[in-house]
Amino acid sequence: MAAAKRVTITDIARIAGVSPGAVSFALNGKPGVSEETRARILRVAREQHWRPSQVARSLVGARANAVGLALNRPARSLGTEAFFTDLIAGIQQGLSDGRAGLQLRLVSSLDDELETHRQWHAAHQVDGVLVIDPLGDDPRVQALHHLQMPAVLVGSHVRATSAVWVDDTETATTLFGHLAALGHTRIAYVAGPAALEHTRLRAGVLERLVGGRTINTDFSPAAAGEVTRELLQPIDRPSAIVYDNDVMAVAGLRVAQEVGVGVPRDVSLASFDDSVIAALVRPSLTAMTRDTFELGERAARLLLRQIDSDVALPGEAGPTPVLTVRESTGHLRR
């Protein structure tokens, strides 16, 4: 049986109704074509199962010498959440030893993130990807496996392979346990989206410890402030509120001050993320402190090793978060 004819750039150009040059621009992520045309070309390339030929790769080098990170976050949030700036800085440091670059793209949905991975793979723009914010049943893992794209998950659960993980069950037990030891049993958790694995794990710990309440948001300070205003109504007010990140916690603190609720006199506040801002506000915020820079650095270095390996590498633990007790938490006042 004759081997199937390999799909070429010329074939893609004919099907998409564009020039071979336009196909080259689109597949290599270069300017020169509109976004609509680029999307059409990439769709045709996927449908035709196009892959760069080994000869073409050898002409430009076997490696792209870059890794990808698609962040499903609003662009403005990167300037307000210290977690991302520290994580990206750590990734850059981890990649510098291997002389690899970081391809960063902001996306607006999970579908956009999956499409970005497919585009990067089709155009051979990256050698592997980092994946953050794991989901309970994460479709990205299966999609990347299907693409045979080296990947490292930066996760919140102990994983056997290809991950740098943080044990969020232990982290949540430390923070919620601290509040419980202070006498708090009416604890509210202002969390991110319910689909995120770390949200589910943290909420599960709270439920087991004191049966507290979890409210899901989009991580924004606006949403955190709105939820806090509702929680601080006199009827059935919690005695402690824990936020998923420091920006949300600062927003909650601001609302408490606006409505005249004392912190920690009337309500204790705490955050799962720490930053300089958490220590500078008054009262300063109790938080779980971790080295996010090192987390990114470890993930980048593991990905570089994974790219060089033919088998999935063992996962490794990230830096362990530790409790930093500050002024915003105190004993329950009877």
C-alpha cells in the first residue's frame, strides 16, 4: 500500500484560498495576515493533520527554544496580583539556564487556552508548555497528551508525574485550623471559580473542620468586596473570612472598614496568598506565605528536563506554604 501523501504548505494554501506565503506567516506566528485569515489557515492545518516536516525542522533547528504559558486571566489582573509577577519571574529564571524563552499569551477561556496549545504545536512555536490552575477533570491534560506536547502542571495536588505540586489540603488545614484554634466556627471562604482544583480542596477542608461556607467568585477585588459586604450584614455574620488571594483580602478589609466592622475585633480576615501589600495595610493580613518565584523556577526547570526526556518524569513538591500570623486575626470574642 502506498504511503499517504504528506500535506504541504501549498496544499493548505489551496484549501484555505490564500498564498503559500500567508500560510507560512500564519503557521509561524508572524505578522502579515489578519487574525481571521490566520484562524482559517490554522483550522485547515488541523483538519488536514499538517505537521512540520523533519527536513524543514532541521533547516531552522530541531528546537523552538521556547516554552509556552497561556494564562486564563484578564490582562489587568497581572498588574494587581503579585502571584503572577513572581511566578513569571521565577519561570524566566528557570529557563535562563537552558537558554530558552517564554512565550506568554493571555486567553479569555479554557477553549481559547486549548486552541492556543494547538496553534503553538502546529506552528512548532514552543517545545513544551506550563499549565496552571488545574481543574478536577482537566481537559488540557488529555489534549496535551494527544498532541504529544511536553507539559508540566503547576498544581495544587500531589501528583506522580510531570507536575510541580503544592498540597493545598495541607495548606488549607493549616490556615483554617489556625482560625478554628482561635475559637472561630463560623468561617466563610471567598474563593475563585468552583471548577479549580485548589478551590475544591480548600473548600473540602473547611467543610470537614467546621462546616463553613464557600462563596465562589472570579478572583476580582470587585467581586470580593461585594461578597464581603453581604457577609458582614448583622444577621448570621461569620466570625472569620478567608480569601483566595491577597488582593481580594485587601478589598474585603476595605469594605469592613467602610461599614464599621472591626478587624479583628468583630471579624478576622486572612488570605491564602501573601505579598508585600498584605504586610503594609493596617491591620496587616494573616496569610499563607510561599516562595512563588521558586515555584515558577522549579516548574520551568522540570519542563526543560521533560522536553529532553522520552518518558514522563516524576513530579516534585513545590515550596511549602507557611502561616504568617499578623494583625487581622484574633481570638473569637464571646
